[in-house]
Amino acid sequence: MITEQKLSCKICSNNSNNQIIKVREMYFGTREIFEYLECANCGCLQLINQPTDYSKYYPKDYFTFQQKHEGKITSVLNSFRDKAAMGEKSFLGNILFKKFGEPTYITRLKLVNANLGSSILDVGCGKGILLHKMKESGFKNVVGIDPFIDETIIYPNGLKIIKQNFDEFEGKYDFIMLNHSFEHMENPFEAMKHSNRLLNKNKFLLIRIPVADSYAFRTYKEHWSSLDAPRHLFLQTKKSIKILAEKSGFEITKINYDSRSWQLWGSEQYSKNISLLDEKSYYTNPNKSIFTKKEISDFELKVIELNKNGEGDQAEFYLRKIN
């Protein structure tokens, strides 16, 4: 359901021709209604009626807290491969690198000229699965923070994941990653300004987020699966990120699209009142889902096309600190 609204956009301050979209909670399937403002100028979607207590929307079975570390043997082999991908000479590592190719996270690090000695901060990293992999692969100066973990984690390899709010965190870094945490933050402008303060000169911020200027949102609107009400507070667009970047001292150097078929089959399910954790959901029980194997295959092919054309519903923004 969509209605016009006079509320101002928190990104660009526009208050003309904005709309309200009523969105149901469909991850756990509570079907509570939440209202999002859709800005007529920058296109950003922003949650209006935020819950007073978010704890019930991030229970222990939320997927972020269910991520698991690699097995010991896999971890050791991947560490050889990843070191080779970063330029270290190793007979076994070179073999594994040639056979399995470059991990996506290494590709991202190379785009910002990071190396094994770079100081790297991962914000909203959960238990730090990615950082643990990086530490095992020879990255010497990595740290993570997340306000929702039970307590600060210190791994045997020295990696520390700190239970703390981002706006309270200090230090200087060569690279800051917001891997699908930016959309959960209450004040995106302040988060970007704080990132700028923490970065060394000419270094990079990576923001990976769902984006509203996408085929999936235009097609499914309030049933778009990546809305994920009420956990996602802001669903940005290329225009809104550009506005925030310019206001906080960044320039966008590159945008990659890495969306998945979830944007299509998830949205189709939600439009048919099937929540993500429903017994008929493709996520929980593919064999009992409403989709045929061909339909899923078609979704996968469609996503390749969407990402290629800049129409996918997930994007990586590489932002360089310019002041």
C-alpha cells in the first residue's frame, strides 16, 4: 500500500511528492506492518516507525549469528591459496590459486590497494567470520566491531571482535568495510563522516548494501525481499549514496553489482504471503517450494543480466577519502 506523505527525506531533505510504503516483516513471518518513506528526489527508502526494542528482531537464530567458520583443513588450504592470491610465493598456494581462482574478498582488497600489512576495520561483522579467514591468511592488522554480539571475542590467532557501537570507536585505518551493515544504521550520514575521520588520507571505505534503484524494487515494491523490515532502516540508491559521499568527504570510485537470485524468488514468495522461514520457502525447503528447478534457473540467469546492466538489488560502493 502506497500513500503520499509530506515528511522530509533524511538524506536530501526533499519533502515534495514523497510516498509512504507499508511493508510487512517477512523474514520470521510476524507480518507486522512498518512504514517506509520513499523519497521522490533521491529515491532512498527510510523506515519511519522504528521499534523501540530491536532485540526481538535480531534473535540468536538470525542468519548473521548462524554463520560458521571453515573446517580446519579447509581453512589451512584456503590460507595457502589466499596468500598466493596476495602475491606470496608458495608451491601449494600457487597450485590452489590456479585451480580455484581468486576469492571475492581478495578481489575487493586489491581494488583498494590493500596488502597483508594494511590496517583494516570491519564494521558490523557479527562473529568476524571473514576477518578470521583473513587473519589465518596472513593479514596482520585486522579488527572488527559489532554492537549485537554477546561480548567481545578474542580468537586464539589474536583477532579481536569488539562489542561496541561504531560512533564510539577510534583508531586510524587504511580500509573500512561495511558489509551489509550500513542499511542497519540509524544515521548513515554520521556513519560516513565517522568513517572518514577514521581513515588515513586517500584510503577507502567499502559499503555493500541493497539498493532501491533496482529492478526488484520497481517490480515488487512493498514485497521486495531486501527491504527486510524493520531491520533495514535505509535502502539507498546510487543518487542518495552520491549525496552522502559528497557531504562526508568521499568520492565514489567504483560501483559493482553482486545481487543474488534471492531478490526474485524471495520477492515472489513474499508477494504470495510465504515468509522466508515458512516450510514452503525455497530458503528452508527447496523441494517443497512453489518453484520448479527451471524457474530457479531462470532467476539465476536473470540476476546475471541485472548485475551486468546495473539493475541488481545489491551493490558495492568504493569510496575514497578526499578530505
